[in-house]
Amino acid sequence: MVAAFIVDVLRLCGWLAFLTAVFVPIERLFARSPSTLFRRETANDLGYYFLNSLVPAALMAAPLALVAATVQQVVPSGFHVFMRGLPLWASIPIGLVVADIGSYWGHRISHASPTLWRFHAVHHSAEHMDFLVNTRAHPVDMVVTRMFGLVPLYILGLGTAGAAGSLLPVVITLIGTFAGFFIHANVRWRMGPVEWLVATPAFHHWHHSRNDHINRNFAATFPVIDRIFGTHYLPAHFPAEYGLEERLPETMTGQLIGPIVGGRRVAPSR
């Protein structure tokens, strides 16, 4: 177990080195707002990076096993055989859309529920956007959003072993993870017609704006989902400010414990 943990940490260090090599030069050359390499919250964000790369998967193992067992009893096996037999070129787009619709509603509910918002507010506490903000999230919040995205895949038979050669969940996770870092990046890019097809930094930055449009742009990958459900917002400019009106604890420990034990609460976004 110790050896496996060390391997996971080394893997995450390599992934972090890759992300840094990709995004830091881009954010230096095309910065949306002035920044330094190390922010006041950088240490916390690095802590969240490792924590949320290890803990949520462990927390979801038992619930997902229960979901898989339940689905096998309810959904006709022939349907799952058909879905698992789809080639990757067909199953990847289906899986991405289904997972994004599920996570959209998990994300939106996290804004509407006072209880879930206490956990989700950690992610919205960032007052400066860059790629590392992607992993600033309470593990409970990560589990909720991911479960909403994964459960529909399991219902369709695309989240279990055998689906598209067992590669689909891995491919969707890799695409979603990299896209998550990209849409938080501190870049001033506008991408024209591409912004109608996939989520971009301009699209997601408005979701992190201070109050005015925090209940917009919930989708992680496909903006059309927000268009369908009436939550899309993408003007020609970027937000002037990010973050929350009320400050959360500055320490990572305080941010992790606060939503659980109570204390100062941040009201749900309006």
C-alpha cells in the first residue's frame, strides 16, 4: 500500500510538471490579468492538487460499486452489451455529453443547496484565475460533482469494465481533467465560433465572477448545455472581479473543516 501511494504521488508530480510546463509560459505570454508565478494561495492550491487527485477516487469507490450493482439489476443486460460494443469514436462523444449533462446538474445543485454550497464555495473563493485554481475544491464538492457525471455513464453501461475496451472512463477523465485546467487559465484568448462548441477560459471565467454571473455557465465542456437550460452568458469582455464577497478561512485546514463543523458560513449564491 505504501509503495502504491508513493507511485501515485510520483505520478502526480510528473503530471504537475507537465501542466506547469504547458500553462505557465502561456499565462506569462497571454495573461488576462497581471500575475506572479507564486500567489498567496499557491501553497493551498498545490495541497488541493494532491489531495483531490487521491482522496475523491477513494471516497467514490464504494458508492460507484453500489451504483454498478444496482444498475445491473435494473437495466436490461442487452442494452449494456450494445453500449459496451460501441467503438471509441462513437462512445467518446456520447460519454462526454452524458457526463457533462450530469455534472452540469450536480454543479448547479451545488449552487442552489445551502449545504452543498458551503463546500462548493471553496472553489469560488479564488480572487485570481489561473490553471491551478482548477483543483482548489473541497473533496466533498469534488465527489458530488463527479458522482453526478459518472452515474449516468454507469446507467448507460459506459462506466464499467468492458465499455469500449475499458478505455472510455480513462479517456473521458483525461479529457475532462486537462479541459478543467484550461478553462481556469489566466489567458485573454477569445476563440470565435469555437466558443459555441466547447468551454473556454472566457466562458468559465464568468462563472467565477464576483456575484453578478456566478449562476451562469455551469457546464464543464459543452456550452450548449447552458444554452438549453437558460444559464449561458458570454459577453465580449472578461469579468472585472473574481471570488466571493465574504472571505473564507485563509488556511487549507480551515477551508476543509469549516463546511463540516459550521462557524462562519457563506450564503448560497443568488
